[in-house]
Amino acid sequence: MGTRPALVGVVSATRTLGSLTMLAGLASSLPVALGSTGGLSAPGIAVVAVVIFGVPFGWFGGPRRRAWYQERLDRAAPVPYGATVVAREDAFEAVSRPLTVPLLTGLIVGLFIAFGTGVPAGLALAGVGGGMLSQAQWLAGEERRLGTFLLCPQAPLRVEANDPALSVYRQVPFYTAPEKTAADQD
């Protein structure tokens, strides 16, 4: 692979990240839904829950994030010669495997906060996940509109400073492959 990271589908990566983050966030907020309110009133919990979910959802699903994606779409280039492309059926595992420990940590922290204070703090993760799913839906529409398969570098969760692909991870370029070519690689 050298200094080039493997390429993974943008839509599938965003959907995977969003789905798993939302699931962990909702699961860690479940104690509050089941009555562990820590003495908070129902209207108070509802207001806190809307704010905790709404702010990250707005950030990750809002126009600012869409502009970030659009900027990369506008600069998308064909897949570089010799690049390794992760097959669509392998994308979920490739993206989700590095998330296991961080999502479990978020789940456990959210559960402790929910049981201890009655605040559904995990809804922040659910908001991030919901925003990412919203962006994934928009990206899927852009893929269909452009008649292409969008790819991006598969970045590790923690990038080391001496990683030869560090600049690529920071830049987050998008690459395009014709649908036919993308299907052939599956």
C-alpha cells in the first residue's frame, strides 16, 4: 500500500459511522427513558434531551457540514492508478472495527451519566450519528446525480504524527469511480 491509504465508499463510511454512533448514543440514554431521572422533572429532561441531541445534530447535519462535503465533491478526482479500493461488502467491517473501543467507551460513560444524574448525555452521540446519517443521505443523492461512486481515504481512528499519509487524512480528498467500475471491484 505504501503511502496511499485504502479507499472506502464515502456514503457507506458515513452511514456506518452515523449508525453506530447513533446506536451507542441511544443505548446509553436508555436508563433515562426507563425512569432513572435523578430527580429531574419530565419537562426538564425533555428540554435537556432536545438541546443535547439538537446541537450536535445541527452541527453534523447542517449546512456547514454539507458545505464541507460539497467542497470535496467539487474537487473530486478520478481514483489514482494503483489505489486499493475496499469492496462495498467489506466497507462496514473496515470502518466499524476501529470504532469498537471508542463507541463502547462512549456507551459506558453515557450510562454512568444517565444512571448518576438522570441526564441523557448519550443523546449527544445520537445527535452526531443522526447528523451523519442525514449527510449520508444527501451524499447518496449526489452519487446518483453524478452517476459515480464516491471514495475517500480510509483513515485510522488515531493517526500517528509520523504516518506517511498524514497530509492525505487532513485533506480528506474525494475520488470518483464510474458505477460500472465500482461494481466490478465488488
